[in-house]
Amino acid sequence: MRIGLNAQILTDGLTGVTRFAKNVIELLPEIASEHEFFVFGNPSDVDLKQNNAVLIPTSDFINSSAKRIIWEQAVLPQLIKKYNIDLMYYPDHTSPIFEIKAKVVISVHDVSTFAVPETVGFARRLYKQAVIRRSVELCDAIITGSEATKNEMVKYLPHSVNKIKVIPYGIEDSFEQVTDKSVLSSIKAKYNLMTPFILHVGTIEARKNIIRIVQAFANGRRNRQWKHSLVLVGTPGYGFDKIQKVIEETGVKSNVIITGHVDNNDLPGIYSLSDALIYPSLYEGFGFPPLEAMKCGCPVIASYSTSLPEVIGDAGVFIDPKNVDKIFNALNRVITDKNLHNKLVQQGKERVRHFTWKKTVKGILRVLINV
């Protein structure tokens, strides 16, 4: 079978979706050597090692979401026809809005624009809702990472029910606890980290519930005299201006470190230095940071909502994401109770053994060849 893979999403930089896409696109040809793969993307973004995978280069000009959307709708369908593709896989939710001859499989990672529309800008919300509806209508199968996301899709897009296959995502082998003191010192210096610290990893946006993290952290500094700083790893997103305002108003600006983009190779060291990952997202389709943290020996505190209980299992502390006092109490327990801390570290390392990219890609391949 001639299988096309849309790799253009990789131009969006380091996000959960792009990491998913990169792992799947690069592993599929290795696992499915009997099939031919045509990868449409930028050569600098894809590392193909198998003889059964051909890279169809796209232009460096496609360097923004708007340009990528236009290319996917106007140019990619012509390339699919040119290379006589039997099945086209889109690792993000967007597929052609007009029917094409090839079969189509898409991955939908979440439906946050339907479930928590207030956390997304108006124009982006309208576009995402429209294109997800159309893609779900036209595609032959849908892959998602959790039962929670499947249930949300069926709620907001009932006609998707018979197309959805749930395949949990994986985690890279590169995420391991770092114990080398020289490496840890170098990372601390590179990102101006002050230990001890509490950590959040992800886009700094409304959906990630950063404001309540800051409020709980301020309570700890003020009422319990915590010595910790708060490290926010990620780039600004929707609602960042409001987050900055709360950091100012709560008086913790000098204790909050916003790193911006972090090299993926440095993330294991940052997790290893942290006393806890706080992840009280209002909505998650899957959630990579809790897995990454657990693999690196960092205890996890997370929302008891959407997909996170599925991912974390019994290896974390769960909280009501809308209750600042409960976020504060959970943080206080984890950073002050050594026994609890050590228990969570051990349970986390056991939990992550269930999540590998090879297992994920084998599941995706079964969907592609049986659609």
C-alpha cells in the first residue's frame, strides 16, 4: 500500500502534537517495511532512515499556521493525486475539506475548542470547530489518545462514534532521570533556575490553568514561607497577558521564572531538578508532561479531569483544578512529606513502563491497514 504522511505540522515547533507526529512519522516506515511511505514535509523537520520512505520536500516558505493551512487544502491534495497515494494519514486533526480519492485517517488529540471554548481565541475557535467537524465527516477513521477524548468527541460530534480508535501515546527513551551534577549545574545556569522549585511544563495559556497555579504558589510563599520558586517552561499562549498580571498582583514576580522555549534535550534535567510537577489543566486530550516527569523521577500533581487519570493512573496526586486551596494543599504535601514524595517517584517510574512509541505506532498501523 502507498501511504502518505502529512509532516507539515512539524514546522509548528516543539509541542505535544508535533512530538507525537514526529515519533509516529519516523517510526511507521520502520515497523511497516512492507508498505511504501510518502512523507510530505520540510527536510529539516524529518529524519527518515528506511528505504521504504520517500520525503517529498515542501517549501521553507510554509513557515506559519496560516500558510500551512492553505498548503494543506490547496497543494497537498494535488500531490496525493500525483503520487497515487492509497491512504493519507494526517497526524493532526486537519484533513482536506473536499473529498479526495485516497482513504483518509486523522488523529484528533482533543476537542478543547468545543469543551472549553473560552480558553481559545475567537477566530481560532471558529476555524478549529469548522475544520474538525468537516474532517471528522469526511475521514475514514479517527485515532485519539484517550477514552476521555473519545467520549468528548462523541458528545460534541456524535457522527464520529463508529470511526474512533483509542491508542494511548508513548514517551521517548531520552526522558530519564539525570543524576550527573555537572549536567544539572549547566542546565540551572542556562535557564537561571533557582532550586528548590515547583515546575509546570506546557504552553503558558488559559487552558493550562496557570493563574490558579500562581495563586496557590503565592499562598505557599506567603503563608507557609516556602523557599521554592515556580518555573514555567513553555512559550506564551492565549491569555498570557492575564497570567502576567496575576504574577505581578500576587507579589511573586521575583520568584517566578518563565523559561520560554526549552531544548528538548534539557527537559529531563529540568524535571530531575524539580521537587514536583503541577499540572492542573482544565482540559487535556492526553498530556505528555506528567509522563515525562514521572520517567525523570519528579512527582506529579494533576487535575482529576478529562484524560489525566487515564494517563497517570495511581502514580500521582489528583486535585480539583478549580480550587486554589486544594492545589496549594497538594503542593504543600508533596514538597514537605518525604515519604509521599518518594512513594510517588517509585510509582511514577513503574507507571511509565506502559507507554512506548513502538506500541503506539503498531496500534496506528493496525488502523491504517484495516480502514
